[in-house]
Amino acid sequence: MGNVLKKVSIISGVYGQPGEEKVSAFLAENLSDRYVILNSPRIYYHGATYDIDHIVIGPNGVFVVETKNMQGQIQGGIMGNWVQERRKSGKRSKVKIGNPANQVHQYAKVVKSYIGSRWAYEKDHKMNVKVYPVVVFVHEDIDISKMEFTKPGYIGRVKILELAELVEFINRREGAEYTDEEIHGMAELVVPEDQRDQTVYYSVDKLQEFSESSADRYELFEEIGRGSFGSVYRGFDFKVDREIAVKRVSLLNRSEHSTISRFYREAQIASELKHDNIVGVYDYYEKSGELHIIMEYIEGQALDEYVKSNDISVTVAFEIMKNICSGVSYAHEKQVVHRDLKPSNILISHDGEVKVADFGIAKIQNSTKLTLEGTGAGTPIIMSPEQIAGQPVTEKSDIFALGVLLYYLVSGRLPFDGEYIGEIIKKITHLEPEPPGRYNKELTGDMESVILKALEKNPEDRFKNVAEMLKAIEEILDTGRLAVKVGRKKWLKYLPRHIRAAFRSERKVFTTITLISLLVFAGILAVQGFKDSRQLSQDVLLTKQYGFNNENLQLLFDNPKLYMGLPVNLVGRIEKLVEIDKNNTQFTVSVGVGGQVRTRDIIVSYNLPHSVLQFSNFIEITGSIQHVMKVNENEEVPLIVADKVEGIEDPWSILAPAKYTIYPDKTVTQNNKVVHLEKVEFAERETRLYVQMENTGSSDELLVLTNTIGKQDGQEFKELKNSYYGQGFLSIVQLQPKQEARGVIFLEPMDSQKGAAMVSLGSTNDVLMGQEPYVFDIEW
């Protein structure tokens, strides 16, 4: 039998560990006793750490084995990710599994170099280390026939095989001849004898050093998740020998003693929640300005990933929601509200267990000022109307989020979505969702009623608690129907039947609002005249459909309150900062109306530090209209909540895109003064000349480019003021030796179809200053 010198470490994970133990047992049973088997060895080499599944050392070589415990068909091979096609409960899903061949090939090079260098150092002579990299699939239901091989059974130097083929492959190699002393000497270098009895990576003496500090008992490995709060890592707890997940949140201000105290209080509350459907919190600490929460490690998928990769029936969806509600109901009994029940906080393990993560974390995050002030803690897509309004978050808010999750499970889409935060917020607060039965015909009326009751705008109209919602779900799963019908939309019953139907879905609400708007516009038509008002109503309707840009911005200033929640994409010039804190910047922006920059101001709120705006006069703003501020008795200014702000050097590239561009690449030199015409852009309102200037001499030079003109077929085109900057081109430039400068000169619009033009930079009057015009004849 093969000689197992080190067992499989628990750190291999709840899914990978059974496969690695299966390989270890197979090797031990079928190899001769001259082979030593090292499971889960860790190698530290050149500042990096390598965790390897198996290293087998025998008389004929060193075998580095990567184990894959998966089933179904595997596709891929030479380059890129491999894909696993899984079959489960009659369904198929495809999952990317990386490229194990690349990984084990790298491991093999590390093992060869590591053993070779250590042997030469400690034994004082070189060892020819013959290494074979192997990927082995251990599940009995595996199909690798569709893989792409560079030669039969190989991808490069890496052998790809099934478990039954592994021992034969090892026994047939003839690349080396090692003595028993050499075999055990190499094993000692990889895993010293005093560490072989441990299922972790450190000796008992080293473990004793960790017991003094909470932080030192944990080691963090790869990042497995990231969000606005910080990052989540896979890790290991050496004290109790188990795999963990570590959520790490950075404090913005370490001097905030109350923040750290609140962190400990909330994390302690979360750690007291012991339930099968809640991710356990084991420990928590603060170190070097970072908050660490040690949690149960769940190997599986978040709900959003699970929905995308699985075809979920309504029964399965309600079963999942039953588990979620069970965990949330238990937490509510302990007076703990989640506040952020988004899909990424629901985890489904490979064994089908459903776990709710991050209880209390949203509250901790809010205390560390990681959420936008004034909006409450939480994620906009699942926030309840009262959360958006800044009201206290209660159990009813979690019920609303549960309704969002159940809607998502049965339909694959969110009940309130949009491209902009403002659009989502408007739908959550004012509009009814489409009935989910429209997207899933399996839903019964009772199922749909449970979902829509949880999504009521008024908290009092939702389930009175999660336990009541859980009971309704269990009744549907047990009997297929509700014993007692749940009531919804109490206010609708007071409306006539034909009007009531107009408010049953989001689409019908939109239709109703549109019809009402058209009636209002009809009144305007009667007052202002048919033709003008017809154009006005068309502009407004198009604006409500597509949002605002610089061309249609005048409508917004005419009636800002009419357009709350609509998206905007604008270019403007920063005027002044209004308010600054660590997370938010408010500033006024002069925006273009009709395509050019004019003095119409808006206020922008941006949820990032103002430092990103320091190097740009002009910016492009993407966001939505959220508020109207009164700056004086007669003027209301719209406030834009920006999703993205980007600095731009040339606003005309967006406000007035070029219809045609040429690159003359021509240069004229006069007495060490060089002018280079790099580019010419033909736009609707102007022609733009991109000019580079340089002084190649050894003394200062004055370069004069006043009164630039263009000519085509005898017609003259004069220089224009740069309306985007509010000033003209700097036409007199003092250049030091070897200094360069660039600028853009604006001319009246020339015709790009004529194929030729002459431009003269500077006028004949400049001869008096010792300089003739710089003339460029260009053709295209």
C-alpha cells in the first residue's frame, strides 16, 4: 500500500474535501509502499503561498495532482475557462470552473524548483527532480470526451484523466530512478515530519502562538465577494480547525469610538442568532482600522447566481422562500431586523441549504457611513418605500424585501427596476409592480396574492409579521391554496370597477398617467394654439420616455417638479462647491441648453469625494432628477443625484460631435517657431482646428495667431468665440525655449464635402510684430 504521510486538510472545503479524500484512499490502496502521498501540502516559495491537492513521490518521479470532484460533461481545454455541464433533478446548467491545467502546470514548476533548490542547499549536491502535472476527475458521473486536447490525453504537459486511470499512469512513468532515502528526503522538504499529523498547515508550537490574539488565529485566502461594505474572504480558523468566511470593512475614521462600540454591539447580537437558515457569526474584532466579522463559510451560490444558473419551478421558489422566512422570522423574534435582504445576501449551498447572511451588518455599515446619507441603510432595488423616505426601518421593511425576493425567484426579474436609481425609487414609491403571473404561468392566484401583499406600499397593508407570511407559504406548499385569502389594495375597493382595473399593474398605471397627462395637454392646446402646443406635448412625452440631455434641457427649467425621477445625461461646467463631506459632494453646474453652454445652473449631488473633480472644468453627468431647490423667491433649481461624474477636456465632443474629421499633419516653421495643424473637425455649428505650437530655439519667443480665417471657393470663414469656454483661443502665446503648447481654434462652419480648404493662422497685420501668417493648404 502507498504510504500516506499527510492527510487531507479540512481547509480543502466541504465540496472539494470528499474528492481529495477519495483520491488519497485510492492511491494508498493501489500504489506500492515505495510511494509516499502528501495530501494538502502548502509550499511557501519566493514570497508566495501555494496550496496543492496532492503530491505523490515515488521511485519514478514526483506527481503533482489537482483533484476535481464534479460531475457531468466537461468542455474546454487548451485556452480559457473550462465549462462544467451539470445535470441535477432533470435540469441542466453550465458553470465555469477556471482552467485546472494551467493551475497544476504552475504548481508543477514551483514544486520542481522548490525541491531542487532546497535539496541543493541542504544536501550540497543537485537533484534532477522529474515532475508530472496531473488533473484527475474523481466523480463516477464524469465525461471528459468533449475536451480539446493538444495530444491524446494531454493539454500541453498536463495529463487529464479519470480516477480509475491515475495509478496506471503513475506506475508507467520512467523518467527518474530515486532511492527510498531520496523519496523520503524530498517528502521531508515538502512537509516536515512534525507537521504531518496536523490537518492544518502549522505545527502545534506555532498554533500556541496564535491563541493569544483573535486576529492571529485566522488566515485569509482568496477574495470571494465584494460590495460597498468592503470584501469577503475565504479563510481558516487554526484554533478550532475549520474553514471560515471573513467580512472585512474599513473604517473611514478610526477616532470614532462610538462606531467601534456599535460594531461590537451589533456583531455580538448577530453572533447570538443560532438558526439553520442563518449564516452563523463566530467572532468579530477590530484591527488597524478594519472591522472583521468571522462567519460560517457556505460553499455554494448567492441567490442571484442561483436563479441565473437554474431553471426554478414555483414550488422550488416557495420552498426556498419558506427557508428564508423561517430564518428572518426567528431573527425578528430576537428583535433583530435585517435591513438589507438583497439576493446576494441569500446563500444556497451545494447541498441545497438556504442561509440568510449579514444580519445586523447593514446597521453596522450605516454606522461606518458606508451608505448614502439621507437614504437609509440598504440596497435601492429592495428598499421599501418607508426606507427611501428615511423613516425608521422595522420588520415591515424586511417583509417588503421578502416580497421582492419571492417575486425575483418566480419571475427571474425584480418588481422594480430601471437604469437609474431615480427611476427605481420612483417605481418603488409610486407605482404598482406588474403581476408576477404575467412572467410565470405556473403561478396560481393565491401565490400571486402572497407576493403582492408583501409588496404593499403602506406597511400596514402587508403581512402583520414574517410568521404570518411564512404560514401562508406553508399552506400553499401543503395544500396548493390559502385557507384564508389575503387582502390587498384596500383603497381600490372604493373606486368604480372600470377605474379600479386601471391601477392593477405598473403598465396600466403608466397608461393611466399618460391618458391623464394627455387630457391636461389637451387643455393647454385650447389655450396656446394647436400647432405650438402639439409640439410642446410631443417634446414632453418624448422627454418622459427618454430623459434629458443638453438639447431638451429647457423643458426642465420650465417646470422642474414635473420631471422628478427622470434620467439625465448632461455636459456642464463646474461653477462652485456648495457642500463637502467624506462621502458626498454638492456643487453647482452651468449646463448647456440647446447644445451650448449657457448660464443655467443646476445642483449636483455626487456620492464620492470631491477630489475626483479637481482637475476638470467640464464634466459629464449621468444620473436622475431627485429634488427641486428654491434659490430665490422666483426661481427653482433642479437637483441631480449623479450616478457617475466624469471630467472631460473638450465638451464640444459631446455637445456638438464632429460630422467629419481629417488629420492634415502639416507643419509651418518661422524662426524657431513651429505650428503644427494636427486635426480638423467639421461640426454643424463650427469647424475646429487642433493646433500644436513649439519654440525650438534657445530664447523666449512670442507666437501670434490673431484673426485666424478659413477659405473655400473664395468664401471666407471667420474665427468664432469658443462658446463652450466663454472665451476665445489664446492667440498670443509666450513660449520658453523647447516649450510646447496646444489649443483649439473655432471657425465658422466650413463644408466638409468640398474636399479642400485653406486656413491662415494669424493675419497680415502680424507682419508688424515680425511674423507672417501660418498658412495651411489642406486636401482630403
